[in-house]
Amino acid sequence: MVGEKGKEPREARFEKWPVLFQWDQGLQGAGVEIGSLVLKAGYTVGNEKLVKVLDGASGHLLGLWRKQGKDDGALRIAVVGGGCSGLQYQMDLVDGPRDRDIMVESNGVKVVVDPKSALFVSGSELDYSDDLQQGGFKVSNPNAVVTCSCGESFAA
């Protein structure tokens, strides 16, 4: 576990990431780096291996934030039960990450994903199309074993 302020630092080991780190009073609020992840106060910073935002989606999202008069925000991607194939994506514009979220900055857009959803979206790409019939946000997910014909749900 991590040492408390003013106490002797102790080592902590994460089963997923066999990297050791020590508590450092200078890192309070700044975060601790573990491999390609950085632990921040309450959330983790990931990279585009989790989710990558392509140009079409980036341009559309940045435009949405401008229309709302916001300079900053994040896209929350969650995987929830439902749809024809059993799982579906849920996307919301949010102010920022919550505790335990993973935040990825890709193509100028911050994307936040909860740890459970991260298992399903790892390696995905998010794009946007203005196509009249098939338009909207599209997730290309390498973990999807089955997708339905509507393109809104999947099974992993």
C-alpha cells in the first residue's frame, strides 16, 4: 500500500502492472507513472491504445463544445447491457473524469472510460460520419465478436 503523509514510504505492487512505485510527497496531485499509465488524483491517464478519436469525431465533438460555449470537456464512453447483440455504447458529454475513470486525450479530445467499460473498448477507434442514413458516431471495436445490422450493439 502507499505510505501516508509524514510516514515512511512503502512500496506498492499492482497485479496488472508489475511496476513498483513509492509515495513521494512531491507527487501529491501530480500523479504517479506506472508503465504507460499515470495515476492522478482519482483517475488514471491512459493512451490511444485504449481508444483513439479519428478526425471526423474530433471535429464534430470540438464543434459541439463550442456551440455549448465550453472550452473544455470530455466524452464519456460506457458499455452497458442492451441492444440486439447484448451490449451497446452509451456516450455523454461530461465536464471531466470521475474517480477510477481512465482518461485518454486523442486528437484534441478527452475521452473518459470507466474501468469495466475499458475491458470492452480497448483498441477501439471512434469516428463520425455526416451520412444521411448511416451518420453519427461509429465505434470500430476489435473486441466485438458479433455486431447487429443496425450497428448500435455488439457482443464481445
